Amino acid sequence: GFTLIEILVVVVIIVIITVGALLSMSFTGPDRALHTEGERLADLMNYAQEQGELQTRELGLYCTDHSYKFLAFDARRNLWVPVDDDDALRARTLPDSIRLQLDVEGREVVPASLADEQKKKIAPADLQPHVMIFSNGDLTAFRVTLQREGSEETVTLQPDRQGRIKVKVPKEHVT
């Protein structure tokens, strides 16, 4: 048989493992997936801004409610095309439960739903970016908010005074 001390040691070990597992699943902390997606989008937009300046190329961000992609202006054809020559700027889909909300120049933009966009197959001539990333480094004034459906937690992206895109988390969600 086991002694009482051996059983207590096993129980303590199980409690420690259980607490660690609960904390790693974010039951008590901020929504890590939401913050990760916000950081990713901010980093990609800052990267696109740098690439636009380096390549003297007009870029833009096109959004749906659950995805986004970067577009480049093709001056020869006079239309916006998806960026295919840079894997970092490929089209991305957000996790199912995260929605994207967009305000451009102080006005809410209602992006198409991802399902509608996939059904309609938008013609290249109709593809227009919501946020412009100019070749001189300037941006359209915008605010992107990512929110998990069924939750009040949000992550907001917007340019700072120097034009770098920053992630802002509401103070009540900071731990």
C-alpha cells in the first residue's frame, strides 16, 4: 500500500498540472488568438507600408468580415490586383469566430462577407482596396477592430502619429 504522504504528493502534482492546463487554455486570461491575429495584421500592414516605399508601389488592404488581402495597383492595366509576388502579403482568413470591423476616415465600412465574396467571384476590375498604402508611406486614415463573436474583447489597429500601425487593447482587458 501507499502511505498518506505519497498519496498527498500525487494529489498536489495533479492539482499543479490541472492549474497549468487551465491557465494555458486562456480561461482566465486575455484572448491570445485575438491578440495574435491583431499583431499579425499590424505587422503585415507595417511590412506592406515599407515594401510600398521601397518598391515605389501603391498597395492597399481589402477586407471582408472574416478575411483580408493586400492589393497592388497595376498601372499598365489600370486596376488593382492581389499581391502574388510576396508570400508574406498573401490573402489570409481569420479564425471562424473572429470578425473584422473597419472604419475608414471616420466612417464605418461594411465589408462583404467572406462567403458572399467566394460565391460572387468579384471581377478584378471591381476589386478596390478599403485602406490605401501609398508609395510615399502615407496611409488612409483607418481603424480595424477584431472581435471574437460572443465576447466583448476587442483588439484595435490604427496608425500612430508617425504612421506606424499599432495594436491597442482596451484597458479593462489588459492583465
